[in-house]
Amino acid sequence: MSHYIHDIPGRLRVRTPVIQRNPHLAQEVYGLLAVLRGIESVTVKVVTGSIVIHYDHKVIRSREIIAALTHAGYFDPKKAITHDDYLHDACVKTGKIV
């Protein structure tokens, strides 16, 4: 899974191969997100390419955060699967095995 989105109000996880194993780009992503109004915390994991953002959903929406990442070239939502997509695929694969 290369591009991934899991979103619940106030917490967004995005996974992108663009920052995977690239500390310089990971720091750029952190800098981009940390200054957005409504962002409470940003955690970037270089090994997995995962970004966890805690935000005030009354101030900023997840789609605005994703748009900022997309505009800067760090994320491609067209290639992303959601958590629901991931679970569905896992259930289908398990069903085939059983």
C-alpha cells in the first residue's frame, strides 16, 4: 500500500511513498503542516512514509490538509486507498483463502 488515507474528525493519517526514507522531504512536510491554522500536532515517520496529523476539525478540515499536501507534491489522492478500501480488500482475500 503506497498512498493511504485514514480520517476521523480531528485525526488524519496519510501514507505517501514520497517521504519514505527521505528525512529532508519529511522535514519539509512537517514544516508545511505545522504552520497551518488548526493543526495541533504532526508526526512524520520516515521509515513508513506515514504522517499523523491531529487537528481542530472546527478550524480546518481534512480535505484542506490533503489539498495542501497534494498541491506541494507530497501526496496523490488519485492513488490513495481509504481505510474502508483496505479492510474490504483484506476481507475479500481472506474469503478466498477460506
